[in-house]
Amino acid sequence: MFELIQPNLQDVLRDAQIGKLQLPDFQRGWVWEENAIASLVASVARSFPVGALLSLKTGGAIRFQPRIIEGATEKGTTPDELLLDGQQRVTSLFQAFMRDEPVDTRTAQGKKRKVFYYFNIERSLEASFPEDAIEIVNESKVVSKDFGRKFVRELTTREAEYKNMRYPANAVFDSRDWFNGWMAYYEYEQEKITLFQKFEKDVLVPIRNYMLPMIRLEDETSKEAICLVFEKVNTGGKKLDAFELLTAIFAASSKVNLRTDWYGEKGTLGREERLHKFDVLKGIDRTDFLRAISLAHTYENRRTSEAEGKTGRELPTVSCNHAALLDIPADAYERWRGAITKGFENAARFLHGHGVFWWKDVPYPAQATALAAFFAIRENQPLTAAERRMIERWFWCGVFGELYGSSTDTRLANDVEDMTRWLGGKQSEPRTISSAIFSESRLDTLYTRTSAAYKGVHALLLKYGAMDFLTGERVDVANYFSESFDIHHIFPRHWCGNQEPSIPRALYNNIVNKTAISSRTNRKIGGRAPSTYCQNLDEHMSDNEVSLDEILNSHKIDPELLRSNAFHEFYTTRKTALLTMIEEAMGKAAHRDGVGSLEDYDEQQMDESRAA
């Protein structure tokens, strides 16, 4: 599958120069800044390790669109191998050592700049080879300080380089002409000849002999294995994903430009921007889009095979795992991309209708992916009332059963197939519904948005008509952002902590004591007792069509208990109301265990709350 080799740095860079070594088109652009390049050159000069490279022999079944190393000129050459990992290092060394032109790079502040790299000969011969022996000179080759007001030196000619004892990095692999000029400039002075010979022996020769460890994958290596190996080796940078691999595969075998299709280009709207117009979809990324494509494509393949009479193991599986994503054909992507885009848009509308308006409030983004694939498979036809109720049960069971914490790809595949067959009357309820369990005590441990069930309670309250404490308007996508709604405490934390005895944080800080409150209302509540802030809100709302008590009821809050500051009675009553609401949404009974009062709340749960 692979071999471990140690090619010479000079050979690697010359292979890049003539196009024998190129990059697959999924690799990102070259982005190193000038000091990082200087540090890399210094490391090579010191014979320090700079990390292994990963390459793939070309000529196998996997075809990637190649592109030359930035700065190379041999366009049109068919490469012998592709560099999968090490682009930044190889390109930086290529730019510094192999080109006569200045290096296009950036300063530490991100400003674009063209520079040359030089060895300070005398400093390079110090025992420790200090890193600042590598000097960065702007493209004019004039060095100054005090913002250009004070001239230091210029290196515009070879004579100037000799005079200032600065050796150009781009002459590392061929020092003969430079050395001959050096000798002539110093009139063959033995001391200077000896100095340069020592510089060549101690600095240039080690660079020329520098070996780069390389893992070379054989040409028959599978796409999935390439991606997996890359992820294991590339621990220091952003991991390669299926989108990048498919980008290069499509570019080599079709007219599909995956990157342009997703990100768009000047004058066109990419699918990312189209989806992210819905705030609720901002957590959906390019890999999620490919998962939905894969689910629809593999589902269609399975149905086709069934129609052909195939059964059992002959049938292809519905899948969106890594291998399935890498096997998406370009024509399947073209066929499904439009329907999947509309599917995600319909998923966003579904979420809006179920109290989810902000992407951080989406319980499981994977459910949006499943919905997109499901809607696309049914050609984005509107749901009937009965179908909508069935899909709602699946959604809430997934949320409150908290079933997407692991094995997400498998559950997505099962859900898409189960839902499609269920709505078509071909099987009983989906596995996500049958396996979902919610326990009453779970409400006591829902503290933050890291929990899907926490988000689910918030969404259900909004779905069932929770109103703004001040205006009496139903909270919806139109006012959610303009009024800055968020999840806040009903009995304020400050008030709870000041009671005698104080109310345990584990009780007042969970979802039972929280609801959707606008920023304006939250400021009016402050840390006051509920009886006080309710009186203030009553006065503010005297002209409203709905009373504060009606609004509180829409949040499953007992007005009388809130107004009388009866926290423990409020807690028990609201917890029961929330549990009943969850059961109605899931269409099945929860596990009731009697936990809910202060007396029933044990120390272990309080410790867990404090840790959260």
C-alpha cells in the first residue's frame, strides 16, 4: 500500500520544478508568511527535522486533477506523483531556493509583500546557527530602518552581495558562479576563500544533502484509504475532507467544478450562500451537503436494485459514510444537487415551524441533513397533514431520545430509508421513534445548549405559542432576532442565591427554570423577585390585549406560583407541564421517576450541575 523513503531535498524541489511532482487540485493555496519561511530555511540549514511528506503515485484508478507547485513553470506535464501532505513546506522551500523572482508572501500582520531570503555568512558560521542568520529583504533589495529614513545596505548587484557578505538563498544548489565572483571581488584573498569554503561546507552542503522523510502511497490505494492516511499524518493542520477529494476527482473526470458550485464565483450565488440565507442552516457545511447527496443517491440505487429483483446482500446499502461520499459519481451529484438544495430549504422551513430559528438552537444539524435527503427523494412535494405529524414524531423522538450523539452516519441512513418506507405504508414506525426514551429526571440535568434536549424544550415552547413577556406577541422567526430573544432564568439567579436557605444551583440553573425572554424583558427582570418584576410588567402591559398571566401560561408557567415567589412548587408544577409537552411531541410516554423536588434532588446531581 505504501513505502517509506527519504528523498534528497534537492531532488524533491527539482521534481517540482519540472512537473514530476505536483499537487492534487483539492490542496489549498499557499499561505505561509515570511517569518515562517525564514524559520523553515533555518531548520533545514541546521539539519533539523521539518516533518514527513505524503505523496501518491499517479496512474492508478483514482484520477485527481493535478496542478503545479506555485512558482513552477512546467505546465502541461503529467506528474509521476502527487503531494498530498507537505504543500506549504515544499512550496516555501521551492520559492526560497529555486526561483530567481522574489517570493510572494505576507508579513506577520497579513500584509502582502515580495521578498528575497539571504544567509548572513558570518552569522551562519556561528556554532548555534542563530535563526536570524536568515535575513528577509524586500524585492527592491534595499535594506533600511526607521521606516525607510535610514539606509542600511543594498544587495542589488552581486558585488553588493559580496561586499555585505550576504549569500542569496536561491543560489544554494549552484554556488559555482557566485563563488567565482566572490574570489574575484576579494582578489583571491586566501582568508575570504577559506571563509566561503567553510560556509559552503557547514551550511550549503548540509542543505544539499538534506533528506526529507516521505510516505509514498502506491497508485492502487483506495480513495478512502488516501483520506484516512492523510488525516492520520496531517495532525497539525486542517484535516482533508471528502469535499476536497471529490473536487479533484470531478475536475479530472467531468466538467463539475465542486468548489465553484459550493462557494460560487463573481456574479453567481454558491450553494453555501443560498443555504446560509436561512440562519437556521448556518451550521450546515459542504460535507453535510454531500451526505444528503449520498443518502439520496444510494437510496435511489437500492430502490432500482429492488425493482430488478435483487434481494439480501445483492442490494446496495443506503449510506452517507466516508467511503460512500468518496464514491459519489459526478453525474449523481449533478442530478441531485438542485433537489438537495431545495430539500435543505424545506428543512429550514420545517425547523421554523417547530420553534427553531437560530442555527445555535438546532438540536441536531444531522436531522436537517436527513430531512433534506428525504424531501429530495420525494421530489420536494408538500407534506400532507398526516405525513407532517409522522415526520414531527420522528423529529422530536430524535431530539428527546438524544439519539444522534454517536453513529450518526448509520442513523441518518436508517432514518431516510425508514421514513420513506413508513410514509409509503411499507413498514412500521422508524427505528428512531421506537428506540427513543425520555426520562423525567433528564429535565433536572439540562443546563446548557450543548444538550439537544435542552434546545428541544426551548423549541417546543416556541412551537406551542410562547409569547413575548412585554408585547404579548408570539415569538417567531420575524421577531426572534429583532428582539434578541434568548434562554433566560425565570426565577433570577441572584434572587435564588439570596434565599434562606439558598436554592441549589442544580435546580435553578436547569431548563425547568428557563424560557425564551427578550433582551428588553430580561433587563426589566434583572435580579428582582418574581413578585416584583411581575408587578412591573403588569404596569407596563396595561394596554396590551393579552394579560401577563396568559403570557406566562404560554410558557408553561403557573402565574400564581410565580407571583408568590413559590420556587419549589413552581419547579415541580412546570416540570410536570414540560414533561407532558414532551410526551405529546414524541407520541409516547416518558419514564416518570418522581425526581423533581428539592428533597428528591441528590448531591451527585448537584455536583454534576456545578461541573456543567
